[in-house]
Amino acid sequence: MPTDPMTLWTYSLIAGGAVILVVALLLILIIVTARSIDRTAAAIWDVGQNIARNTVSIWMLQQTNAVAGEILSTAKSIVAAASSIDQKLEALGRSLGRKGA
């Protein structure tokens, strides 16, 4: 091992420079990784907001189903009433047709 102060100083500077380069490289890698994590987190946040926006009214489906059931039963009663009216009009038409002939 050399004991010359100039050689020791040169080796120390080379070793210090190598350490500085390694530390700088590691810091750059940390920054790149942190930015990637930040972009991914922002994308997850956006997707979460879209899901929340699209599912905000799901709680109303039970009420909607109940109202749809009521509409269906009302429509069925209208069909029954219309069928009854149709039958009565047909009977009336037959009755009037016989009397007019």
C-alpha cells in the first residue's frame, strides 16, 4: 500500500467521487420510482372517483324496483280493464247488430 500523501490523496478523491456517483445514482432512482408511484396513485384516485360517480345511485335501485313493481301491477289492471271494456263493447255491438237487422 502506497504511503505517499499525493497517492493517498488521489485514491481518496477517486473513492469519494465514486461514492458521490453511487449516491447520486441511487437518489435519481428514488426520484424516478417516487414519480412512478405518484402517477400510479393519481390513476388509482381517478378510477376510484369514476367508480364512486358511477355507483352513487345504486342505493336507489331497491326503491326503483318497488316503483317498477307498482307500475307493472297498475299496467296489468289497465290491461284487464281494457279487456273487459273490449268484451262489453263486442257484446254491445252484437246486441245492437241483431236489433238493427
